Amino acid sequence: MSDDREGCVDFSRLTDSIVAFVQNNPIIAIILALGLLFFMYRKPKFFFGLLGLGLLLAGLLYVIMTMAGSGSEKKNALTHEQEQSDGNQ
């Protein structure tokens, strides 16, 4: 259960950082939005290719972050378990 919640926290942190970037850099965000609208209007095939690539990369990043988080938790648990057994001897 904790693994699922940590994945949500990472995704929430990612969206918060994107929102913060947009709020701190409105000119860059407007230029990016206009560029995407231009590609959507003039070259829809290219736009949907970029959109698909972005979604694929975002999904891949999410999977990597989820797997890395669970692996580091197990490593910390094993290290903590080993330290307790060393302290008992």
C-alpha cells in the first residue's frame, strides 16, 4: 500500500514542479503553448507524434521512478535489519 502512495506522491511532485515552472516563466509557457497550437493546426501528424512521444516518455519515467523507489525502500529495510542484527551480537 505504501508503494502505491509513494508513486502518487512522485507524480504529484512532478505536476507541482510543472505548475511552478509555468507560474514562474509565463512567457516561455506561452511560447511553448503557441508552438504546440501551431503544430496542431499546420502539422497535426507531427503534433500527435510529439504528443505520443511525450506520453510514452512520461509513462516510462513514471515506471522507472516507481521501480527505483521500491528498490531503495527494500535496500533501506535490509540495511536497517542488518544493523539491528549487528547491534544484538
